[in-house]
Amino acid sequence: MLEDSVLNQVERLKPNLLDLVQKLIRIPSENPPGDEQDVAQLLSGVLSEIGFEVDQYEVASKRINVAATLRGKGGGRSILFNGHTDVVPAGPRELWKKDPFAGEFDGTRIWGRGSADMKGALASMVIALRALADSDLPLRGDVVLHAVADEEANSLGTKYMVKKNLAKADLAIVAEGSVAKESIYIRPSVRGICWLTVKTVGRAAHASNPANGVNAILGMSKLLLALEHLRLPHEPHKILPSPTISPGTVIRGGIKTNVIPPECYADVDIRTVPGMNKNEVLSSVRDVIDRIQKENPGLTANITNVIWGAPAEIPMDHYLVQVAKRATKLVTGYEPEFRGGYGTNDSRLLINDAKIPTLCGFGPGDDTQSNAHGPNENVSLASLLTFAKIYGLMSLWICEGKQ
């Protein structure tokens, strides 16, 4: 059977999988500052050796995307795998039990920054694609891998591919973590993001006589506390958490200790669910601003900057979801359930802008054990191998066209 050929090839490549993820972890690509050049070079070399058509795209200085394609014979569906090459900063080294950039393997788990989010997933995808290439299977559709820069900050990498019409496929998978307590689940939807900056303006005065001024920082404090209790109108989602507001994630204000501050700026992080739109969210925030201004004479406040990324989803009975369920059951013996995450990712760009039905999260990172973005990040080699097999089967079924 063709399925057995793929699964056997992946199993044979287990040492290569471990070697690749360790090499990826050992290349620091922290964002900030943001420099994915060396990771891009490593992946480009590996994929070229496999026989993929490989292109690089510089989306900004030192920010490199890798696009690799295994061409089918034509007439079949295509699948796009999307993963990011940047990682969040490792943070204080004293919090780590192991070197965050050593890629240490303890016989079960691989440790290091990016192991779970998401260099491990990148390695699983590459090994799955190599298994397909080594099996010399008669695929009709193309298999494409995009290893993109900057997902952890502004999504410059995927935005570039979408804007330049380079993100083209019938179906896609964003390989963000979808494991909890070593059980795989499927994420068919993702929350949206609204980042905004609020400015309060008061009146400067000598701090020895505060009645002569209007303290913009105190006014901002009242505004942020009010926003914390704001409940945004929405329809409850089947699997995603309700909208959240995190006010005052960054605050800037004040001139000098003995001066009543005339201005203050604060950033607010809002996460949305499908059905919510930008205008309604901003209107709710402005209602709170208007109330605080009325309660504090002399204080003015307004929104000065907005970054909006809409939520996204595909139907829970979509063909792509069914293929993911089928592949997972064949590899693991059980059918995965659905689960929603708190964050957002590049799947919203592929769904909303590129119009590609996309699994919003389907990868080996474990919510309960991997500690992504924290110290001692890790991923199990068994999970990486399992997903390599699943990705290989999904590519086979989708791109060959046999079901």
C-alpha cells in the first residue's frame, strides 16, 4: 500500500528528524531582534538535497522566507504547509535547566527554545516531505512548504507571501501546537487580534500643587481599569474562548518626578472570535473612553493607533478536517477532537486574505507539557515522528486524489 510506504519511510528517517530539529534549535533566531537567515539557509539546503524546488524571499533585512515545492504530475489538489522560523527570546538563562540553544535530547524529549514553537514542527514537515520524495509516489498535486519569518511579531513572512500571490494552494496547514497531555486535537478556528494604543491628555503643573494640573497617568489608570471590566458583545463560539481584553500591557508617560504628567500612552491587547468586527470593537472601547472623560473634567482621551487581524475558521466538517482525522486515526488509533486556542497565528492570513481553507493549528507542540514561550521549552520526539507520519499521509491523500 502507498500508505505503508510513507509510514515506513518516515520511521526510517527518525534519526534524521532528531538531527534536523537539533540543528534548527542550535541556530538562535530570537524575535526580537529578528534574524532568520541561518535557519533559512539550513532548510534551503536540506530541501534542495531532497529534490524540492527551493526559493528564498527577503521580506525585510535579515528576514528570509523559504518556499519549497514538490511538483506533482498535474490535475490534483495541492497542499501548503506553513511554519515559522523565528522564536521568542529565551529570557533569563538562570530559569533554564538546560541550555536553550543546545537542542539537548534526553532520550524522550528535545529541549530548547523553539523546540515546540515551532522548529520541531518544521522538522516534522520536512521529514514528511522527504518521505514522500524518497517513496517516489505518483502524486498529482503539488506539496508546498513555507518556512516564514516574523510570525512571533508582525507576521511579515506570511503577509509577504500572501501579498505577492505566492501563497497558492487548495488547502493548507499551519503547524502550531495541537497536543494536550500527549493527545492530538484539531484547531479549525483561531481568535483574531486587535492591538490599540490609547492616549490620555491632562495638564502639566508643579507636583507640589497637584490641584493646578490634570494627571494624565491617573486618568489612564481609571480608563484601563474600566476597560478591564468591559465585556465585548459577541456570539459564543463552539470551541474558542470568549473575547479577552488585556489593558495596559505597555505604558508610557510622565516627564519628571515633580511635574504632573500631561500625557500618557497605553497599549491594549484584545482577542476576538468569529462574528466580531473592527468597528463594533472600537465602538465599545470608545464608549468607555467617553464615560471616563465625563467623569474626569479636564482629561481627554482617544485611540491613536489600531492593528486589526480578523479571526478565522473553517467548517468543522470541512474535507481538510476529515482528512486530518483519518490520518491521525490511522497513525495513533484514535480520532482527534476539536479544541480552541487563546492566541492567534498566520492561519488567519491564509484563510481571510489568501482564501485557502486552512487548519489553524495542527502540530506537535503540547499545551500541557511543552511550555512554549517559557523556560525549559521541550517537545517529545515521539510526537514529532507521529506528526511527520500524519503530514505524509495527508499529503498523499490530498495530492494524489485517491480517497
